Amino acid sequence: MLGPILTAMVTPFDARGGVDHPAAGALMRHLVRHGSDGLVLAGTTGEASTLTDEERLALFRQGVAEVGDDATIVAGTGSNDTAHSVHLTEQARAIGVDAVLVVTPYYNRPPREGIVRHVRAVAEVGLPIVLYNIPSRTGLNMEPDLIAELADIPEVVALKQANPDLDQARAVRERTGLALYAGNDDMLLPVLEMGGTGVISVTSHLAGERMQAMVEAAARGDLDEARRIDEGLRDLYAGLFVATNPILIKAALQMTGLIPSDDLRLPLVAASPVQRDILRMVLDAQGLLTAASS
């Protein structure tokens, strides 16, 4: 429904620290032309935690206007405040997005019943929901049996599984009909091998067409080709995550000319000179700097 390659898009900032909408629009169009079936806006990679509500909503409006006819738009409306998530989801529905990404409530560490009631409250808005399980950031893992319970909510259609435990991903695949998305780029191949849908990706900013080719190879049963493509992307997967995401993907996009600035909002800071040097070597080895200059 949403497509196999969904890019978790960065939010470009201008010299004054505001959202750079011209740069965002250009990036949206580039991504959809180069392998992305859809965009996730105002997620982790989009620095949602430092965006105001109006900035989030403006990005959703822009996404629908710029590429909504050609790609799906998934709006990051999750938070650790149920009322806030419901409000953002209501606004996103009015804008016309295709689905919302709802992260496990973080910091307040709700019990199981609280998580279920949180998701049910968001579901009442009536938009398709992509659950987002990312225990490394939330401090709380949604176990497969909880995800299976949430999958009984009709609006819950997909899971972004950013838990690297593949046994848990397999359990979700076996117990539910959810579209299963790898939440870490290096999980795409194993998720495809277990019959999952695809990936919500950072690397697809730079390699969306190759990742799309991997999905297509797996779909036609050519796992050798899918593995060959995956192996060729391993250095890029690793190189983009040496520092906290989205520090290095923003640096990479600036180096390749896809955004004008790698600025982030505090408390995140730009890549160090050493990190940039390492990243430059990875991008050069991948042929991405040559492509950018041609």
C-alpha cells in the first residue's frame, strides 16, 4: 500500500535555523525520481524532536503538494503524549497524508495497557498507522505478542521494526498480517528473505534505485542478486551510522550537493572533520561523489 522503499527524509535547515522549504522540495522530488516509493516526514531522521508543530505540518503540506501524486506521504505524528499525537494526526489527516508513523511512547515508559490505549486513541482518527518500534531510542521494546495485539486494530497496517533481533521480526511476520519494514538499513535483506515488505531507510537518500533493485530481485526469487546488491551497500550502511543519525546523512547530502547545508538543531551537532573524512572516503568508493560532480 505504501510501497517498499520509504525514505525517512532529513529536514534541511537554512542559515537562520529555519526549515529550508526550497531545499526540502528539491530533495523530495529527487528522492521520488530515484527509487523512493514514499517519504516519511518528521521522523527521527527528520529531527522531529526539535520541530515545532507548525513546522511539522508545513512539511506534511509540502510533501503532499510536491510529490503526493507520485509517492506516498507518511507523517511522523508520534510522541510520548497521547493527546499531542492525536492532535497531530488529526491535522495530518486534514492535510491529506497517506499514513502516520507512531513511535512507541518514550521517556515516560508506559505499561502495556498504556501503549495499547495510546495506539487506539490515535487510530480513532482514522488514518493508517505504521507502528515504530525503536528500543534504542525509546528505552522500551514492543515484544511480538504486543505488536500482534496492536495489529488487531484495523488502522494498524505496518511496522517499522528498528529492533535488530531478527527472531522478533520473524515472530511478527508469522503472527500478523502487518507490512513489515526494516527499521535499520542493514536489516533490509533479511526482512525481504522472510517475506517482509521493505525498508524505511536513511541510505535510500543516496542509493534508492539500488535498494529498489534489491526489493525487485527478492520479489522475483533472485536472492543471489539481492545479496549481491546488499553486499555492495554494506560500507554505505555502516558509514552513515558512525555518529548519531541524522548527523552523517546530512553531511553526505551536503557533500553530494543534494542539500545546501548540513546544519542540525541543537543538541545535535555537525559531523566532525574526522567523521567527514571517513564519510568522504565511503562516498567516493561508492561513486557518489563522482556522480555529484558530473
